[in-house]
Amino acid sequence: DSRTSVGGAGEAAPQQHPTWVVLAASFISKLLASSATYPHELVRARLQDQRFTAGQGRHYRGIVDAVQQTVRNEGVSALWHGFSVNLVRAVPQSMITFGLYEWLIWAM
């Protein structure tokens, strides 16, 4: 049985975690990862969406300028505008992915 021996003699078999542990871990990890990376996503989206205006050029000169203008004009919290909507999409997807992965590993 492949579940009783992983790499050979003396190695312990991997432990199957309860479903709630896998789901909770994926929820927490996605929440933390998204919290840390969302400002980058927002700035990237703003840079991609900016339009060239004749006589004025582009609204942002680069990443640092986009962050500075966003914070100056809208406040630091603006770097997380839309974060809750992103979580509604990303967290369930992460939980399904990790839950299904764990289930498939043990079903095989």
C-alpha cells in the first residue's frame, strides 16, 4: 500500500489531514497572500488601464509614480480598493483547489 511507506524503510507515511484543516489552511494562506500582494495587483491594473491623452501623455510615469499618486490622492487604504471582491473570487477557488488536491492524493 503506497500510503504506508513513502520513501523506503524507516520513513513515516504522510498523515491525512481532516478536511476542515485543509480548508482552513487554504483560507488563511490565500487571505494572507492576497493581503500582501493586492496593492501590486491594483497598481498593475491601473498602469494597464491608463489611456494616453494627447498633449498630456500618460497619467502615471511608472510603478512608483502610480503608488505615490494613489496614496497622495486617495489615501493608503486605496491600495486595497476592490480587495473584498477579489477575496470572494480567490478564496473559494483556493479552498476548492487544495481540498480537491488532498482528496485526490488520498483517493489514488
